[in-house]
Amino acid sequence: MHYELVRSKRKTLALSLDREGRLTVRAPLRLPLGQIDAFVREKWPWVEKTRSKLSALPPPIPTLTLTDGATFPYRGQTLMLQLADVKRVTREDQTLLVPRGSTNLSPVLRWVEGTARAVFAEQVDALAQRLSLRPTTLRLSRAKGRWGSMSSRGTLSLNLALILCPPETLTYVIVHELCHIPHPNHSNQFWAAVERCLPDYRVQRAWLKAHQSLISLLPDQP
């Protein structure tokens, strides 16, 4: 039972685990070590259960900054920012070259948005033909609470953050929203339609739920 012991003028014992599963025990100044160990042994099932939950969490999403070597997820890969003598943001393999004189992330965000518009439009067109379900309008969204939506008028909204996700998750969100055209609900018929097109849709749905924090990685346009 490895733990860090922190004594103070408190009157009770308390346990806490950080994101990496490190255990800290907070105890009164003069409480005997034997009593502290006994308390930790009693609570050990809780420690192991909580560590298991923490280990299953996705890695925390860092804040995207305009610095050499900063990285961010992109379509299931990782891109690295590099300030360079270029006139516009340019991708070279897994590196995104950014004009050296840039003072904020605006050029990067414009590149991400432009790429997303092209990728989303191509994927929506292909899946609309496949399903014979076509939206009236496609728009980009920066909503912090949902990956996509389909309005009653047929406007398909896709979150810009989907460009950060693996391609198969984008496919799932588009299929999900297109299936709302004939089924404007989450009925059994709706999910059956999704499953006919994507038998593994539950895998993608779970991935998006586990990586919900990605939806907040891109800052609003400065």
C-alpha cells in the first residue's frame, strides 16, 4: 500500500487519487501510523475500483497553443505545429507549417475550418447518395454540447471538432443525422436504420462519448 502521507491540523482521515492513480492520505498531526495503515487497508477496495476507472479514461486534452512542437489530434492522427518561413499554413506529412509572423491561432483555425468544410462536404455527398437521404444545407457548428444535428428543415450541422476525430466517427455522425430525415427521433426504427448502414455504430458512439473533451479543444476564432 504505497501512498503519500500529508499531516495537518485536520481532525479526520481522508484519501484522494490524482489522474495518474497516485494515492494521498491526509491525516491529523499525531494520529499513529498504525491507525492510518488500518484505515487505508479498509478503504483499499475503493482505491482499486477508483484506479480502474481512472485508467479507463482517455488522456486529457491539452490546450492548443501557437508554439513550436504543439500537437493536436487530426482525423485519427497527430499533427505538430511548426513556425516556418511560409506565406500560408501548409501541411507536410504530420507537420503543420505556420507563418513565422503569426501572433495567434487564427491561421491554424482557418486551415482547420477550410479542410473540414471540404472533407465534410465530400463525405456527406457520398453517404447521402448511398442512403438516398440528402440534407438541404450543410453547415459547420462550434457547439460545445453536440457533435451534430439535423433540423426539421433538413439543415445538417456538423461540429468542427469532428475533423479532429478518426474518419469512422465522422461517418457515424453523418449517418446518424441523415437517418433523422425519415426518423426525427431515436425510435427503434431509427437505430435499425443506422445499424443497417453501420453495423458497428455502437463502437463509434462509445468513442465519441469517451472523447467528448475533444469538442472543446479548438478555441473560438480570435
